Amino acid sequence: MADDEKGKEGFQYGHYAHRKYLIIAAGVALAAAVYFIDLFFSIPYITPIELFDEFVHPGGTSVMHVILWDLQMPTVCAGIVCGAAFGLAGVVMQTLLNNPLASPYTLGISAGAGFGASLTMVVGLGGLSVLGTYLVPAGAFIFAMLATAGIFLVARAKGFSADVMVLAGIGLVFLFQALQSMMQYLASPDALSGIVFWTFGSLNGIEWTEVGIIFFLFVLAFFLIYRKCWALTAMRLGDRRAEALGIDTQGMRRWMFVLVALMTSTCVAFVGCIGFIGIVGPHVARMILGEDQRYLIPMSCVCGAIILTTADILCGTITPGREYPIGIFTSIVGVPFFFYLLMRKKTVK
């Protein structure tokens, strides 16, 4: 009798896990479809047959080959990889801090990167012919990591409390936004236009090397984070319960926060400040699959990739002949969702 009950429970659990993985697989298929749609709309006057032929027979020297493989493919791939990275960062931060509004955008990491890029442009280092391409991302990366260090210094005094880390991040957002406004006030007209465009966020102009760097860090972070998915699930129950299960909650927050900050600051350094993907993606995944981190982590990556790539499609198609910065569309979608979360949290209380 006991064996029959165990067998039934095992079958039910297997069916449960199988259904979850099928949903994730469907999300991956949808992300692939959105990827090809974005690629198709990004190249005017190309037919699906021509696009398929270019994929099947790559290596040519035609204008179409250069446009597809050297210009548009890195952009679309960056949308997938950066969207997945922002989704991963969002779900980990929300879990570690037990706050549904936590993300790199709301904790000051993106604001720090924006100030670093602005400072580089105002000083004039971004205009150097050879190094300028990487000095602006380098400045963004350095100040994003400084923002992370600032959060840690404040939180360390309070035992790495989740509430203190959130409040420290909010304080850094206001600080870096004020400093960035000062940079815009002092900037020349040329530097000002670059600062404004960069802070809006854009996937255009990214190269394969940069996509490769982001992809490597994303895969590394995903692998290391997913190994601790059971511990992250336990931390959703609260620090006391997680510690009762033998989990070092403070240690988890420290090294995972650094890992996520390293990944997201690299993304922001290359594509600019693209907000709300880290908030919206994980919450959509949570609505679909629940809180189990084994399924929530990969689904958050998938949702982030779909949202950012869809936003890229809208940027190029909503007004023919004109492409808007992608951060505008993510904010248009993200802000109402942000208010929805605030209202929902109040209702739950």
C-alpha cells in the first residue's frame, strides 16, 4: 500500500515537472520565433526565402550578407542575450532581497553605469578614434561596479539586511541621476546628444565581440546560479527558515549579488540603460510557473529575451523609416506594470 502511494506520488511529481519543462520549451520556441521576426523586419526589402537562403548558404560577400551577418545579426542576438541576462538578474535580486520591485534598474546599477558613460563622454574620452569605442562602456562598467560596492558597504554595517540593500540602492539611483544631470548640463552639444541616446538604451552598433562577452558572462552566471536554485527557493520563505535549513543567507547575498552585478553591468555598458526588463520578465515567468526556482530561473531568462526582442521590433516598425531607442518602449510597458505591482502588493497586505 505504501509502495503504491509512493509510486503515485512519483508519477504525479514527474507529470508536474514534465509540464513545467514543456512550458519552458514552448517559451524557448516563442523566443526563437520572435528572433526571426525581428531579423526579418530589421532588413527592409528582404523576403523570407532570401533570409532562409542566407542562413543555409552563409559566407558570401554580397551586400545582403554584410547587412545580415555583420550588422543585424549581432543586434538581434544582443536583444536575446541581454534580455535573458536582465531577466536572470531580476529574478535573482527579487529572490535575494525578497522584494518584487528589485532589479538592476531600481537598485542603482544601471544609474551608476549611465553616470560613468556620461562622465566619459563629457571628458572627451569617447571621441578617441581607437579606444573611444570601448572607453565609454568601460566607464559605464566601472561605475556600475562602484554602485554595487556602495550598496555592499552600506549593507555590511547592517549585516547585509535585504531592506537596507534595497534602500541603499534607491539612494544611489537618486545620487547618480543627479550627477548625470550635472554631466548633461556641462556637456557640449555633441556629447549631450550621445549621452541622451546612450541613456535611452540601444542595441544598434553592437559587434560580435561584445555579444560574445555578454553571452559568456550570462552562461557562467546562469550555471553558477542554477546550481543554487534549491537554496534560492528556500530563501523565498524568509531568512530564518532558510538558515534553519543550513543556508548561509548573508554569504548567498554577497557572492550572488556580485555575480549578477558583473553580468548586468557588462550588458548596460554595451547597450545602455534599458529599464524594467528585470522587473517585468521575472514576474511574467512567476505568473506562469510559480516560485520554484528550478523552473522560474530559466523561464525568467526566456521572458526577458522575448520582451526585449519584441521591444526591438516595435522600435523599428512603429514609425517607418525611423527607429526609436529601445529603452523608451521598455519604460512605456514597464512603468504601468510597476504601478500594478505596487497596487497588488498593497492589496495583498
